[in-house]
Amino acid sequence: MSAHINHVVVVLQQVSLEEVPAKKLRLTKPSKSAALHIDLCKATSPTDALQYLLSFARRPVEAESVEGVVRILLEHYYKESDNSVRLKIASLLGLLSKTQGFAPDCIVDDAINTLNNEKSHQVLAQLLGTLLIIGTQLPDKIAVVQRLIDVACKHLSSTYFGVRNKCLQLLGCLGTVDKPLSKETDAGPGAQTSHVRDVQSVISDYFQDQDPRVRTAAIKAMLQLHERGMKIQQTIYNQACKLLSDDYEQVRSAAVQMVWVLSQLYPESIVPIPSSNEEIRLVDDSFGKICHMVSDGSWVVRVQAAKLLGSMHQVSPHFLEQTLDKKLMSDLRRKRTAHERAKELYASGEFSSGRRWADDAPKEKVDTSGVNLIDSGACGAFVHGLEDEMYEVRISAVEALCSLAQSSPSFAEKCLDFLVDMFNDEIEEVRLQSIHVLRQISTHITLREDQLDTVLAVLEDSSRDIREALHELLCYTNVSTKDCIQLALVELLKNLTKYPTDRNSVWKCLKFLGARHPTLVLPIVPELLSTHPYFDTPEPDMDDPAYIAVLVLVFNAAKSCPTMPALFSDHTFRHYAYLRDSLSHLVPHLRLPGRKQTASSGLEASGVGSGSLESAQNFLQDSLVRVSALQNLETPGAQDLLEFTIRDLLRLGELQTELAGSADFCATYLHCQLLLTKWLSFDDLEFLYSGLETQQIATIHNVRLQAKALQLILTARSKPGVDRVLGACEKFLQDVESFQRLFMTELPHFQDSFVEKLLELMPRLTTCKPLDLVKILQTTLRQSGFIHLKLPEQIHRASATIIEPTGESDNPLKFTTGLVVALDIDATLEHVQDPQTSVKVQVLYPDGQSHIIHPKPGDFRTPGPGRVRLITQVYLSHSAWTEACQIEVRLLLAYSSSSSKQSASKPAWNESMDGLPTSESCIEGTIHLSKPVKVFIMPKPARR
Amino acid sequence: MPDIKVTPLGAGQDVGRSCILVSIGGKNIMLDCGMHMGYNDDRRFPDFSYITQNGRLTEFLDCVIISHFHLDHCGALPYMSEMVGYDGPIYMTHPTKAICPILLEDFRKITVDKKGETNFFTSQMIKDCMKKVVPLNLHQTVQVDEELEIKAYYAGHVLGAAMVQIKVGSESVVYTGDYNMTPDRHLGAAWIDKCRPDLLISESTYATTIRDSKRCRERDFLKKVHETVERGGKVLIPVFALGRAQELCILLETFWERMNLKAPIYFSTGLTEKANHYYKLFITWTNQKIRKTFVQRNMFEFKHIKAFDRSYADNPGPMVVFATPGMLHAGQSLLIFKKWAGNEKNMVIMPGYCVQGTVGHKILNGQKKLEMEGRATLDVKLQVEYMSFSAHADAKGIMQLIRMAEPRNMLLVHGEAKKMEFLKDKIEQEFSISCYMPANGETTSIVTNPSVPVDISLNLLKREMALGGPLPDAKRPRTMHGTLIMKDNSLRLVSPEQALKELGLSEHQLRFTCRVQLHDPHSDNDTLGRIYTHLKSVLKTYSIQHVPDGTVIVESIVIKVTSSAEEPNLKVILLSWSYQTADSTATKKKKIQL
């Protein structure tokens, strides 16, 4: 053993002698490399050596000792005769040079030298791979990169595909196109051209390699060049197009990408059409070619082609529209001449559609010289894609349609039929996707009756996702006739009776439908409300969801159709008043003729009466201005004013959903101000509202500091004892400092505020005694002005509603003690940031036990922007009860703030929190997000 | 030149009775053995006497391949194998093998039991015939014998339909049978790799049709059925028991479920249950959706579709009935049609192709009065709709398949002559390959250029590699030197030395000689000496030797001087060089002259 160690030391000294002697690190930390060396020397057979290397590779190596290890490995590399061991060493070299903090330029020479004597192709390929890694580590060492490129060019003529692959990869990752290669490296495959060539042309030579893997690698290398921002020349376009008909799937797949890249780079350049003397834009040509690939033999290529089509927005409209045309296309490229247009006319009857018998007898024999069925591949590409056997292809085709339709209204109009057809696809995912897509392009289109019919048929689908997506779609849909409205209403009501849980979604859908088509709703109002010119009809039941649905439709239509209210009967007005109050988010404000304002709140009299958003905003502004006139909260009447303002703001929030967030925020803020003397959580303010600006956050923090100061004073007064106060003081000062750190930029806005004063006094505060500090605080608090709120612009209140369970059921959920029962929860969340991590479900048992459940990320769905839907299951369990009792289920919003981070330990999954106060229990670090829902449960004792 | 010969016995410029003879590389293969629906006499079956007048077919045929179980592709099989006589192998896919005998038995029953025909094959014959069947798997290469191999590809069309590649040496033929390039509710699309056959034999039923998207057709179909049912009318859909029937069943079943319709759907004949059983079994042959969902629910277990009883046809109220056969030429569908034809509320939907001469063909062409047996006429008042649900490739599909397979020649069968003509022009112009469309009994021969495989010795290759030059490229020819040995039915290319050794021959050297006469008074030796010195001065770069025995050697060239006895001054210089150095010698000679 000792002999070995001596040997190591000798070797290490030799190594260090060759190098700069200052590198002592290797001598101080010889363990790793030394051990490796010993192992390798011990190894009697290649298998042993391999084992050592494998186990060595598992351990990390420090950056300092990498070079030493590399030298040892190299030394063995030269000695080793077994290919597999050399291969492993080569791969280890690559691995090592990736070590963080190690600059591999010192081993470049050695690595390149190893190439010269290597005979085995596999090892050679691996070594080139290692060089590739080294090269990517040193992108800015131009000399090194140039050498590597030279090496790659030299080995490009290898007979082994792996070596050529790696060389191409190297060229792709490191090569540059603007600089020609030096002359001596100019060794193409046989083509000993004398002129200087750049990397691109070298790579493109391998587009015709005999090995498909090399061809793929060549295209990939080219794509790599492109990704690195090199300008690819257009010259390879023809070659790339030829590769589209390669025998091998992976080549075609890469070639499709290549053609696409070129079409994005040179959309406007002109290419000739083979077999004719005409020319078209490159993007059109490549579009046709990629369209062709939609009917490729391999579905992987088909998916890729369909996807890429979606991003070719520059393509000419007539090419685009062909993709939906499966009829014989009589070469639209030649459409420019009148003669050819005439030919097209009578060639269009050439093929029958298969819908009618015997309409396929060939009419006249056309002069088919110009008719090109296959080469003009754009024809019907999407028809093929949408009919593909694999649903992956169909989905990509639907997505591509969407993206193209969004940029071209005329195309959107054309693809409508196809998308509507997709609603009947056999795979739900495809149906869902096509519904979403139709929603996205719905601004461009108007549905015809038959199309609507097909769309509405999907309302009976048993899948909730599909139905909801469809409701969402109907919200944005334009329809053409009043029959369509009626049809939609009938189907929606059918849907409502079949699936009562869809209530909210259906109502909302009708709201938009009504608001969008007032003129279409107008003629059918009497029918909808079942009014009669002479007879009084019975008053419908106000609690009937279907009746409410009809009213929502009518009222929303009436908003922009002043003649409509004339058709209402008396009870309709009453119902309006009721609904306006109870479902204010669904029923808009109406100016009703000959009637007094139904809502008689003082608010509306003071300016919101018009119901318009603008005036409401003005009102909000006014209120804030009024409040800002207050200088000090202690002025007599100031508190009253605040209270009134808060009330007004809250009411405004209820009436104007658009401003609810802002109004609520202001109200809560003012409320906090009012209640400064009490214990209050300010967390709500900061975390419950999204879209707050820093200044506003700073304001909240200011208030928080004030509260904390108050708290401090209170402690100091009530509990004499310096120790306790001392700790509290220190904490307070820390808070002040962190405030200063966080909101440095906002400080100018805090003229005359508590914080400003506090910061002025800071030097004094840190040195003085706790009791003095309390005194100072007291005076500052009294002197500090009231910071006025700027009208917040984009504030949304995070909110959640639990739709299910409804809490109305009287039947207890029975289960056996000790086992679990799953409770389905369905809730909508609005304006919650990052719901996956922040929303929890709390279950509160009557005995005060509280469980927090973290829903799975997959349970959150996003039906629309800003809205999230949580459909999850929570598991309940409890010991036996004598009778059924209610538990409370609610959603919580978890937050982490600077202040609460230290205190609130993250609650673990399902961690129970015993002994917390039951009613107002709020787990630390969370805010109540929804109202609690009560669920009857009944754990029964197990029967034996 | 070697060639491939194709003779259609049926299906040449015609639909029905598919039977095509192919001779390739000395092998004879029969592709499909079908019957014609339009005839009840001898024309029903292919004319096997074309192959041999008397005696069995076994010695003339190497194998028979059946593409799928439709009767126009397999109907004559028992007749051929048992009554004419064939004992060789019959290839078909597993589902075809399972379903084919059911259909044959059904066909036999109708012909023998109902029509009372004699001299027809018996049940036993069907069984005996099926014993000769060898099942095929998709993409499995089966060696029929040492040289002939066949391989099946998925064809869509019906369950178990296959396209077959037949290969002898490097010559190959692909026969498509019936195929479909657009997937449907229960089957996938036909697929073939780029096999570049010498000949692609394709069906061309819909040669002049480019169909609308299948979803349009489906929607139209459902709408028509729905409307008629809502009106209280009855819908008759004549189908063949297997294939489109299942497709339409799935379509209607899902529609009924979605729309919650109550009108009954019936399916005639007990065949269905047996057949549906096989559809459930061979779920791997269906499309992606059915394959993926069958764990939850097998799509072929219908909820709304019940078995039909003859008495139901007179029931009041709406109903939908699937009845066989599909062309309304006989059987239950014709019976029901006769019953319902008088009411204009009713509707018949022909979901596929109808052969000339069938009732289906007549009504589709708008005939309002039909002559029935016994001079009775039938007024056709019900609505007649046509909806192409045939799972055949349309023109675009055929083109797509050609593009996929890249054949060198094309041959169209199973279609109407006029339409074929049109497609033929199209193919020739699009792909610039020659396209044929032989009539029945007409032989087409296609000249092939088969490659002859030769083994090359590794040493020779290595030597060639060592010479340098560009890398070998599979797509470019390259010349090299070697000796071709043809021995024991094999070809080998070896180096000349090895060839000599192997064949036990000694090497012969070929030398060129040339005599030049000179007038020179010197003696022979002096003349030679002078030549030597002269050459030495002229050819400085070559090694020139003066050998004592009276010759000068310039590399491989030997120079001798002789003089005749009678004229000593006339010297004859003899030049001799070997074959290999012929070129360089010529140049050197020139230099000497100078």
C-alpha cells in the first residue's frame, strides 16, 4: 500500500513540475485524483477499470482538482488498449469539463491531441463530444473555437456516422457563418473545392449524406446555427425541400423545421416553380410544402407540420384558404392570367363530392397540363389534418387553425364550418380544444343557425368541462338571427334543467348573449316573458332558475335598447328591482321610463344614478378627495365622515362590479385607519388585493407600523417591566429599518407621515431607553398626519365562492368512524395570484379541530383569464358522533410576508391545529378567502 | 428483359369479382378470388379456365392472397379451391380468416337454400377451403418459398383489410385490395412505407371523386336520419353485414345517445352478433380511439341497436333499420324496401357503391318504377338518398398512396373504365410513371430492371478504399476492377489473383508487339547500344536497363534488335509491352520516335 502512495506522490510531483509550480492545491488535495490513479493502476482487466471509472463518475469533483484528474485520466487513456475503457475516459473528460468553476481551456490541447492517434470510431465520436462540451464552455475564446472547428472539419470525412454526427454537431454549436473557414480545413466529402467555404456550406454538403442519421444531424446543426442567431443563407432552401421527401422519418421531421425556419427568414424572396416559368414568394412555396407534410406517412411529422403551419402568418390569403379546400385545385399559382382563370372555372366541376349519386361522371376531358393535384399541396391540408387518425395531429391542426384565423378574419370565417364539425370529434380533448379555439376567434365570426345548432348540441355533453367551455364560447358569440337567440335560450334552459349545477354559468352566458344582441332579442321579448296584449298572464315564480335566466337575457338586452321596457308587464318591473338588488352582477342598471329610480339609495342620487362606470369613478374620486381634506383624525366630525365614506364605498362596490375592487380597497383602508386603536390584521389589505402598486403597499405598511407602535405603547403602559418592553422595542426598530429598506424609493410620498417622522428620529431612537422611546412614539403618533390614498387603478379583490357543497342539504353525509369520506368541492376563484400554491381548503369540525388541505395542482382549471376553478375532493374523517353535526368548509389564502415569515411555520399537509378558537379561527399566514359552507356529516361507529 | 405479367380475371375495368393473376420472377400468384354481385350465372365467378383448361390449379399457382373478407374479394374461394382444385397456401389476415367463412356460409345459404341452385359449393367445402388458409400479421414478412415473400400492410376499409407486398428477389408488386386513406369512426387509415415497388396495383372505385370531409358526410347523414325519424318516417339503410354497417352503427349509436332519441334502431340478420363478436375480439385492428377506450367500454357493445325481426317492418311509427345486403339485390333489405317503397315519408339511404344491374343502382339513377319478378311493378315513392360511406380511397387518397409508396409503374383495377381513364391520365402526368388499366383477360407486362446482387470480397473493397477518393455513396455508381465469378447460382466479385487461385488457372499475360524496320549499317549489338544511349538521353526519368542478352528494358517495355541474313543493313527492332502499360507505352513510343 505504501508503495502505491509513494507512486502517487511521485506522479503528482511530475505533474506539478510540468505545470506552473504555484498550483499547490493539487498537492494539498490529492485524495480524489490519487485514489482514482491507484484504482486505475490496480485494475487488471478492462472490466475492472471500467468499474472504477463508473464509481468515480458518481462522485462530484471539486473545481480545483479537476485538472489533476483530467491529466491522470489522459495518462491512462494513452496506455489503455481497450476501446470501452477509453470511451469511458473520454466521456468522463467531457463530464469533468462541465464542472462548475473550472475553465477547460487548459485541457483543450490535450483533448485535441488524443484525437490524432485514435483508431476506434466510437471513441473518436466520444472524444468529439467531449470537445463539443469544452467548446460550449468557452464560447468567447475565439482561438479555441476556431481550432475545434478545424478539427471537426478534418474528421467530417470519417466513414463512421457517429463521428460525422458529432462533427456536424460541433459545427452547429460553435461555427459562425460570417467568417469563412481557413483554407487548409477545406475538406469536403470528396468535393475538393479550392475556394473558401463557410460553415453553412460545409454542413449543407451533408444534407446528401448516405446515412440518414448524418443527414438529420446536418439539418439539426443548421437549425442550431440559426438558433444561435447566425444568418442562414437562402441557398439551402432547395436542398431542404428535397429532404422533405426523404425515406426516413427523423430526416423529414428535421427538414420540415428547416424549411419553416427559412420561410420565416426569407418570406418575401421569390422562388421559381419547377416545371413552369413562374415564380412565387418563398413563404407561399414553403407553406405549400409543409402543408404537404400534413399527409405524411409518419404521424410525428404530421404533428410537427400541422403545428408549424399555425405560425406562418405571412402566407398569402389565397394559399391559406386552399388549406380548407379539398376540391381539385387547378393550380392557383397560375390564376393571374385570364385564360387560366377560365380553365379553373370549368375544372372545378371535375371531381364529385361523393354526396350525390352519379355526379362523378367525368364531364369534358380537361387539358390537364396545368392541373396539378399533388404538387400544390396546400390544397385541403387542414381538411386532412382535422380528419387524421391520431388525435395529436387533429389537436395540432385545430391549434394551427386558431392561430391563423386570429390573424386573418376571412380565414376565420372559412374555417368556422370545420371547427364546428370538430365539436363532434370522438375524443373529448379535441372537442374541448376546438371549443376553446372557436372562442378565441369568435370576434371575427358570426354563427349561422345551422352552425349554432351543431354548437348547441354539445350542451348535452355529460362532461362539465365541455359544457362550461361552451358557455364561455356562447358569451363571446355573435349570432345572425332572432331564431338563433331563441334556439340558444331553449338549449341553455334544457341544459339548466339537466344539470342544475350549471346555473351560474348559464346565467352569465345569457347575460352576455343579451347584451350582445339587443335588437335580436327585442322581437321575441313578449314571447320570452309570455306577456299577452289583452290578458294578464300569471306571474312567474321568482325562484325558478329558468325564469331568472330569461330575465337576465331580457334585462341585459334592454340596457342598450330603450324601447324594450315598454313591453314589460308590471311584475317584470318588480322582478327587475329584486334581481337588480340580489343578482347585481348579472342585471345591469336600466333607465326605466315613467318610473322612479328603483334603487333609492342616496348614493345613486349623488351621481352614480346614470349607472355609468365613469360617474361611479368620479364618485369614488370625490369621496377620496373629501376624505383627503381631513388633516387629522381627531378633528370633530372627521370620524363620522370616514364612516359615511366607508359605507358609500362599500355600497358602490356592490353596485358597480367593475369598481368593486377599488372601492373595497379604499373602504377597507379607511376602516383600518379608523380602527387603528384596535388590534387589526393588515395582512388582508396587502395580500387580498392584486394589482397594488408599491406606494400603496408602502402606505399599508405605514399603517401597520403605526399599529405596532400603538401596541408597543400599550404593552409599556399595561405591563411595567423593562425586559419585556426592551424586546418589543428592538423588534419594532427592526421593522422600521426593514420598512426603510423596502420602500426607500417611496419615501418622498410620505411627507409628514408617521414613518417619515420616525425615520428622522431614528438615530435618537436607537440609542435611547425603551421608556423614552415609548414616549417619543406617543408624541409622533399624535402629530403624524393622515396619509391620503391615491385612487388605486387596477385593483382586484381576490375572492372565492364555493359552489359545491351548497350547504343546503339536510341529509347528513354518513360514514364509518375511522374511515374517510370524500367531499367534492367545486369553487371558483377570482384574481388569485398563483392559486396552486396559495389556496388551501380548511375543514373545521364542531369540536374545534381544524384541518388544512392542500389541493393538487391538477385540480385547478383555468376557464378564463383571471378566473380559476377548483374542483377537488377533501377527505373527512372523525371519531364517532352521537348525532349529525355541521362542519365548516372554507377556502384560505396563504401568504408569506416579511413579518409573518418567522412566526408562521408552514402548516404541513392535513396538519391539524387543535386548540384554536373555533369561530374566528384563522391559521396564521392565511386569510379567509371564501365564506364558510356548512356540511352535515355523521360519523357512525363501526359495526362489529 | 425480365418482366412482371398481370392478368385480371375479374375487376379489370370493372367493379366486383376481384381476381388478378400476377407472374413475377417465375412465380404465379393469385390476388383475391371474388364473385360478382350483378350476375347469377357463370359470369359470377372468375374464369379459371384461363389458367388451365383441365386439371387442378395447384401446379400453376404458387399462392393465393385474399385482401379482405368482402365477397367480391373472396366469394369464389371455395369454388376455386375445392371445385376447381387448388391445394396450395391461401394467405389472409387473422380477422379475415375469422370472418370470411361466416360470410361465405351466408352467401351459400342464400344461393342454395333460397334460390335452390345446385352445383354450388357446400358447407364442407368452405371448411376444407379454410383449412388451407395461412394467417398473416401486419408487417410480418412471410416466406412462401425460398424466393417469394409477402408482407401485409394496414388498409383501413374493413376490419382486417390488408394491402400486400409481394417480393421475389428485388422485384416487387404491391396489391392494395380495397383501402381507405381517411380514417373513420372505427378504422384507421391505410399506411404503407416507401417500399418503391415495381408495380402498384390499386383499386380505383372512386377514381373521379374527391370527397367532402367525412364530418360533413356524417353530419348530413345524421341530419337526414334525424329529420325522417322526427317526421315519423322509417329509414332503411341497406348495408353489407360487415364493414360499413359497424361504422354506421357506431355513428348512430353515439348520436342517439347524445340526442337522447327514442326511435328504435334495428339490425337485421343474426350475422351481426357473430360479426360484432369478432369486431370486439380484433380491437387491435381498429382505430386509435376505440383501441384506447375499450377498457372502459367496448364501442361494439351497442345500447340502442337491437336485433330485427321480420314482423317489425310493419310496426307503426318511426324506426331505423340496417338490412343486408347493401345493393338491394336480394334478401331482407329488398323485402323491407318493397314494403316501404310506397310511402313518401320513408327514406332509403344507400351508404355505398351499387353495381350495375342491382335495384340499388336503378333507384339511385332515379327510376320511379321497378320491374319485379312476375311482371309486378313497384312504385318508388320514398326518398332515395345517397351518402358515400364506402371506405374506398378517393382520387386524392389514391394519389396519396402513390406518393407514399413511390412505385415505378401503376396498374388500376376495380373501377369503371371511363373513370379509370381519367385517373390514369392524372397519374401519368403527376408522377410521370406509366399507368396501365387492363381489361379482364388482357395481360399487361411490365419490364423490370431487377438488380442482381453480387457478393464482393472484403479484401477487394478494402483495397479499393485504400486507393482513396470520395466516400462511397449509395446513390452513385462507382467503377472498380475485379473478377466476376458465376458459380453454383451465386455471383461473386473477387480480386483477379484470388479468382485465379480459386479456379486453379494460371495467369496469362497479354503483350503487344511492334516491329520497326531501320536501315542501320551497324551490328545488332551496336544498334541496340545506340538505341540505349539515345533512350537514356531522351527518357531521363525512366529506369532504362541494358541487359547483356541483347535487350533493352524500359520499365516493362522490351526492345530487341535483329537483322535478317540477306540484308544486314535492314535492322528489325522488336518492341513488346504488356497489356497494362499500353497507354503509357504509347506515349513513350512517341517520344522515342522524336
